[in-house]
Amino acid sequence: MLPLRVPRLRAALAAAVACTCLPLSALELKLTQALGSPGVAPVSPTPAASSAGTPYPRATQPLVVALTVNAQVRGDRVVRMAASGEFLVRREDFAEIASFVHDAAMFRIEGEDFVELRAIPRARVRFDEKTLTLAVDLPPEELPRQNFDLAAAPRAVDFAPVPRSALLNYRLGYAGTDDLSTGTASLASEAAVTYGDWIFRNQSFHSHSREATTSVRLETQAIRDDRENLRRITLGDNVTPGLVLGGSVPFAGFSFAKAYQLEPYLNRHPGAGFRGLAEFPSQVDFYVGNTLVMRQQVAPGPFDIQNFSYYGGRRDVRVVIRDAFGREQTVAYPFYFANQGLAAGLHDYSYQAGWMRGQLGTVSNDYGRFAFSAYHQYGFTDAWTLGLRAEGTSSLINGGPDVFWRSESLGLFALHAAASRDRDSGRDGHAFSASHAFMLDEFSSQIVWQRFSPGYTILSNGFIPTLPARDFNASLGYASPALGSLSVGFTRLELTEDPVARPGEPVARSVSLSYSRPLWGKLNLVAIARRQISEPRGNEFFLGLQYVARPDQNLNLTAQRDLQGVKTATFSWANQVPRGEGVAYAINAQRQETSEGINLILAPRLDWYTRVGTVSAEVTRLNGAATRSTGYSLALAGAFAAAGGHVMPSRPIADAFAIVELAPPLAGVRVYENSQEVGRTDAKGRILLPNVASYSANYAAIDNGDVPIEFTIDSIGKTFSPPFRGGVLVPFDVQRLRSFVGRFVFRVTGATRPLEYHLIMVTVDGGKTIEIPTARNGEFYAENLPAGRHRARVDLSGTPCAFTLVVPASDESSVALGDVMTCDAAR
């Protein structure tokens, strides 16, 4: 039976249809805060007995209607209409609209499943027979949920990194004084190889002078990064994390840790969000303070806004919803953005075990006692993060809980506790740390208090640090664009009790005042004053001025005085280190006045950044009250990098790298990395980018204006994401633009005639089909046809015609093919 959509049948339909036209109730937007406030629970429809496959008990007629659901147009749909006025929608159409299709009554009509709208609880149905419009209002909580994630989203990466890459960083240096023959030559190196998910790296340092020659291995590591699960395994040299109340020591062994740095765009701290219901199509504006963060058109139904992060502090979040009828509702609530604590459901952990390493940097293989370090934190809610940590050796154990509590009104609280037992010394101890941070608009405050018992011991390797008995720091700040930033602080430090000092006597108490403010657009002022109010009493201050003459040049002036009365004034003039090739320079001068006299230091420096390395030179001249000397240093630093079968020299690589390649080669094309020019391609069409950020979505682009007009490029920009200490090949495909002109003709009754206004189909190598249309007189124009003999076809008055198109090899940008015969046409 054909669906009805013709005006002449409307009268017959009107007599047969009893329309359930219910009055439209007032708009009710049901909104729910996502963060702690009571919300509106979804209202589930009364489940109906599933009757899929059951024939409908009444006769129905197919009908094409303009369907709207909660005032949102859903297009033309085929529905079934019963004589009693019930309407049924196809299951496939209904599944796109509502989430409870499986709970609705199903009926089989002519081989298809339909949902009866009348059986849906709280559904309202209206039918306009004149326009054949079927309007349905469904409970908004049953409509599909819409999610809007405000987390910073990376660009989609255009291709996967190469499976293997390598780099070698080096720095050759020489440093000496007036007698250059007594100087020291040095070589620092770092080698790294990536193979799949593994990274193998080694660092070393070598030096030679008249007195000694040394070679030291620094770090040797094998690292496996699991980017999908954000986990990192490290074998070899590493350092324990050194959390609050713990120690940090170098060691060699095994480490298994959560690695959020593998996904730089993931915010692991709680972010602001909003959860609501829209009964009709609406516009949602999401504000943080007075800043519009998101403006989004939402369809009827539930919607979630989530994962918005801010730089810190309590902010007023405001959501404004305007529906399709112009009605508006505003919901506001406070949210505290914190840089500690985990979002609900996230883990952070590190488990390490190995042999502690001594004399790192001077001895290659000084490994001693076996030690371990571990911590694990979990965000139980957006407000509460709990964790445990422990560290120790065969004779030492130290550990305790970590607690973070984030309050929308009160800020961030952190509490750490630990107990230790050292069997070697027979000492037991405990320690506590509590802190609070709060920021509201222009105001901020921070308090940190720590207490260590005399017997408390942390993980250490040889040198045992001295821990204070109590340590208290508090600060209060105010910052505004008009007045600048002002902060006042107080510190109280009490060392462990000893027989000489009176019990409980504070060793140091001080107050400080700092102020900073931009001045007239190009000046920045920083001033710090500190007064020690315990013995020995005294004052110290710091004053700094920075003048930004140009974006790439700045002048710095500072003056300071410390507690011992030493006065120091400095001057520096420097330009910004170039992103690509160029010269950086700095002139540093210092005047220092002590009780022994006046010391003057002048230190000019020059750095030349080339495509293949960096040359640095510095001279330091000291005119002191007691001595005079001149120091010299000269260094050549660079790298060799390999990826995609290419090896290239480069400036030092700090993180990761990329090789941009134009193939076939085009020289002299400017290349940009994240919108900053880094250089031009060489004779082989390549350039190496040495300042790439690992695991981030980097963007390399070429200047299309440098590409000759006879060439075309597949893309002017591409996104890539290399691993740590790894590289990637970024290819740009270049094709010479070759045009072909001519005329297609055919033969009929012995006469040659032009093939006008036909479409020629040409099959080239690889099975690709190229369409060539003909114009008046059979003329045609085509681009980039490959040289060779190609199959072609065309329909001549309904008769298939197959022929061979011969394309000659040529370096010319335009090739004339003349008359190309297709086929003989039937008489």
C-alpha cells in the first residue's frame, strides 16, 4: 500500500481521523547541576509489555507526515494511522528519537515493527491534517543525551609515527681562564632510539684537562610508553618522586607509573560542568565569571557540559538557557578550580624498586642498598582524593596517608601524615603536613604547616637531610589588571630541639612583601622586601625592571640587598632565542658590593643557531677587590636525527623531532611549526624540526607561495605527534601540474565529426577512473594524466565505445594531444 501525501485525500482522512490534539503546556526546563546540588531524577516511562512481532489489532493506513518531536523538525517520515486516530512510528525512526524504544509497545505491520505513540506515558500527539504535520511531545529525559566536552581537544593526527627513529645529541665545549692551555675540554652526549612503544636512551659526560681525564655515564634507561592506557614502564636509572614527607633519591631498577604526560590534553583535576534537560530546542550559554566559554544549540533532551578547566580558584559558573520560544532560565553555582586532587574515577600512582645510586654525575656505577618507593592516589569523588605512600629499605620503612578535599566554598585542603622506623639507628618518628589554598577573584591565600618529630627519617642515600621541628608559611595576595599583584607572607621555622637552644625557640621568623605590575605596556616591575624579625635581625630587598623594546628583545635591571648587607646590581640586554636559524646575544653586567670591596663582572655571550648546530661563545671578565680574571668558554652543540630512512644534522633536540619532506624535492620552501617559521627546505626538499613537543598535536605547514605555480601539493599543513625522544617523518606530496588539451572525434559513414558534450571515462594505472568532459567542437581539457596507454570508453548514442588514449611522456607544463579518435558510430 502506498503512503498518502496528496491534498485530494485530506477530506477522506479528516473523516477517519480522531486527532488527539492536546493543549501545549507551559515550558518546563528541568535543569540539574552536575556538581553537588540536587537535580531532577529522570522519569522512566511505565514499561509496556513487549509485543514486537504481534500484529496490530486494527486496520492502518500508511501516511507520509512532516514529523516534529518536542518542536524539533525530524523531516518527512512514513507512519501508520489507524481509523480510530492512533499513530504508529517505525521502530527504526523511533530509535533515533528516544532512548526507551525497547520499553515501548511494538507491533508488526507489513513486515516492519512500529511503536504506538498513544502507549508512551506522558506523550502528547497533535496532527494537522491540512499540512500533514505530526507533532509529538515526549518526556525530555527519555530523548538521546547530548555531551559537550570542553576539555582542550587535540587536532586529529594525520598519520602514525614511524616505528623506528634515533637521535644523537652532543655538546663539545672548552672552558678556560687567562692561560688557555690550562682549560678543560668536554663532551656531553645523549643517544636515544625508539622502536615501537620502547625508548632506549643513554647519557654520558667526558672531560679532559691537564690534571685529569674523566668519563661518566649519567642515565641509562629503557622506557615503554602505553599511550592508550597512559602508563609508563622504566627499566634502568630513575629518581623516586619525593612527595610531601618523603625523600627523593636516584636509583636503578624498575618503575611502573601512571603517565598523564602521554596525553597533554587530558585534565586530571576536577573540571566544571552542568547537567540539564531541555524540553524544546534551546541555546545554552556557559559562562565562567563574565567570560562566555561555550554557546551551543541543543536538541530537546538531556545534555551534559563537562570538563572545563581554569587556571585556579573559585569562580561563579553561570548557565543561560533560551528555548525556541524565547523563554530564558539562568542557573548559577560556584566552582573551585584546583591544581591538586584527581577528578572522580581517576588514578595516579608510581611503584618503584631498585638499588640506590650514589655520586650521580661523578661516578658511573655506584649502586648500594636496595630500596623501594610507592604511592597510589584515587579520586573517589570530585571533592575527595585519597592515597597512600610508602618508601624504605631493608632497615627503614616510612609511609602514611594523603588526603585532598576540594570545597566549592572553602578551597583546597591537603593533609599528609607519616610514620617511620629505622632499625639501624633504633629511631621511630612521625610527621604531619597540612595545607590550605584559596583564591576568589582578585584575592588568594595559602597556608602550609609541617611538623617532624626528632626520630623521623626519610629515604636518603648517604646524606641524611636535617628536618625542622616545625615549619609554618602563610601568604595573602591581591591581583588586578589595574593595580598589579600584591602579596604579603609570614614564615616561622623551628629546628629540632638541641641542648644549646632553648626548647621551642624559633630559629627564624620573617615577614615579606612583594609587588609586581606591568607599566605602560613595555615595562614590568617586580619588588620584594623581606624582614627577619628573629635574631639575627635584618632586612633584604629586590627590585627588578624589565623593558621589552621589541617582541624579540628585552632589557633587565635589578638591584638587591641580602641579610648580610651584600648589595648587587645587574644589567642585561638580550634578544629572544630564535625558533629557527639566527643569532641570539646577551650582554650581562654585575656590580657587587661586599665588606671586602667591590666586584665588577662583565659577561657578553653570543649564540649562532644554524641548520646543523649551535655555536656559543662567552667571555667573563671579573675585576674584584681581591682578584682579577678572565674566563672563556666556547661550545659547539648539535644533533643527528634519523626517521623514515633519512639521517639529518640538526641543532640540539630537547624533546622530540620531525623531518618534513617534500617529494619530489622542492628547495627553498618555507616551513612553519605551530605558526612560527623555522626555515626553508634544502636541496633534497627536507628540513628537520628540532623543537617538537612529544605526545602533543604539533602542526607543520609549508608556504604555498614558495611552491612554483606548475606544482600542486596534497596539503599545506599536517598534524603529527611523536613519542618522547622520538621522531616522525611528515611527507608532503608534490605533483607537477601538467595540462592536456585536444579534441575527441568519432567517425560515422566515413566522415570524422567532433564528439561534443560527452563524458569520456579513462582508466589509469591502479584502476583509478578519470572523467574528461568534452565541450563544443569536441574540445577537452585535463590535468595530470599519467604517461602511457590507457583504456577509455564513451557511449555513442547508447552504443558503448572502447578505445585507447595515448598520453606521451613530456616535461612540458601544457601538452597538445590534437584530435583523438574514439570509435566508428553506427549509421
